[in-house]
Amino acid sequence: MTDLLQTVDRWLHETLAAGGHQKAVEWSDHEASKVSAAGLSDAQFAQSIALASRFAPRGPLAPSTQACQVAGGTLPGWNPERWTGLEAVRVRLVLARAAAEDATLPRAIEEAFRYADEGELCALYRSLQFLPGPDRFVWRAGEGCRTNMMSVFEANGCDTAFPVTHLDDIAWRQLCVKALFIGAPLWRVSGFDGRVDAELGRMALDLVEERRAAGRAISPELWLCLKGEPDERALRALEDELTGEDELSSRGAALALGRLGRHDRLRELASSAKGPLLETIQLAITDHHDQAAFGAVSIPEGATPTTPTATAD
């Protein structure tokens, strides 16, 4: 195994063991040795991914805060906080296959994707960030940007180092806009702040206008896409939201004013605001308006987003 594959595998092994999942540890140790052996067919590898559900826990992996910090230090952008134990076991098998033979790895991965159910898809997408020769898997990650399955979309796009590092600008913006469209947590897209650009802001404002025309609520995370030098269109859209009745979106708009450097306007708003909106304005004034700050004003996890009226590809 390469250093990264070994380090991640060791982390997964130790975290499963720390959670008391000894059966999963023992089975994945044994199965990984089979997967890494010479002569294993692609179909047998895909079968191993499927069989993991008999031996691994479906509940949260629940790594400790310290373990999550170690993970992020191992690969910046990787956050396993929301992984399941079953995903951890399946990723161990992918790592073992990656170590077995690099040349045929893309073919084996595609075979596993071909037969995967929803849970298997999540594990496979989570594994992409660790694989050698990442350019070989950009197409697959792009396919994950187009899914309407929320769990699969998040596994591919959120809390993972792959998109920000390897997707080109077009695919990256597609990922971000699709997150907004289906109600996925854009603030959890690793490295988002570093890749915000004017074109993404324009696309987000188009979506704002479409939603308003349809009488639909504006996600507070739409305003996360605004950054840098503001134009009249952006400022007008923000003002419209700040005078509306949706407190969450108003708080997102306030954070966006901070991202756009409009501190004078924020101070004006602070003179009459109260409650959570005032608290958010005060954060924005002190330049606490990065993507993590939007997590506090995002749609709560587990809430049902508004049903899209059309499919966004």
C-alpha cells in the first residue's frame, strides 16, 4: 500500500475497534487480505463490497473529535464525522483493492459501481479521495454530481477532499448548484470558500430569481456563493431578502454582506435587528462569515427540502 492508503486503512481499523465493532474489524481484516490477493476478479471484488453488510454495523461510525482531527490532518478536506461503520468496512476493501494492482483499479471500481445499491454507492464515492491516480476517477465523481439521491450526492460531494482538488470549474459549479437545488449542505463541501468565483455567484443569483418567481423559499446557503466585489444585482437581491420574513435566509444574507465587505450596511442593520438575526449580523461584522458560519443558519439536517419542480443535471 502507498503511505496514504496504509494510513487511512489503519485509521479505519482503529476507529472501528474503538467503537466496539470487533466482528467488523475481524471480517474486514480477513476479507481485505482476500481482496488484495492476486487473481481476484472484478466480480468477486464487487461481491465483497456487497457482503460487508452481513458483518458491519449500519449505524454511525462515530469517530471521536480527536480521530476526526487526525483524519483531516491525514487528508485535508476529509471529514469522516458522518460515516457509518458499514461504509468504513467497505472503504477498507476498496483500499485493499487499490493496493493490489493499480493498473486495473479503475475497471474494478467501475464494476463495483455497476452493481452497487445506494449504501454501496455511498461507500464507493467516499473512497475516491484516497485512490492513486485520481484523474482516472474524475468522470465517476462527475456522475455523482448528477444524482438525485441525497445520501449518494453527499457522499460524493460533501466532507470529501476529491471535488475541490480534482473537478474542473464546470463540474465544480455543477456540484455546487446541484447542492442548492436538492437541498444538500453546501457549507459541507470541502474547500468551497477557496473556489467561489463570479460565475458561481451569477448562477446562484439566477437560482434566487427563479425561486422568487415561483414563490419558493430561498435557501440561506444560496448567499454563500457571493464573495468578493459586489455588484448592484447581488446587493439588490440581498436587500430584498433582508426585508423578507424568512429569518434563516435573512441571516444567510447578512453573512453574505460580510463576505462582500459591506460592514457599514451591517452596522445599520444591527441598530434595529434582534435575536438570532442580530447575533448573525454581529458575527458578519467581525468577519466570521466563512462556509462553516453558514452551517449555523443552514436548513437543519434531516429536514425535508422543498421538492424541485424540475431536474437539474
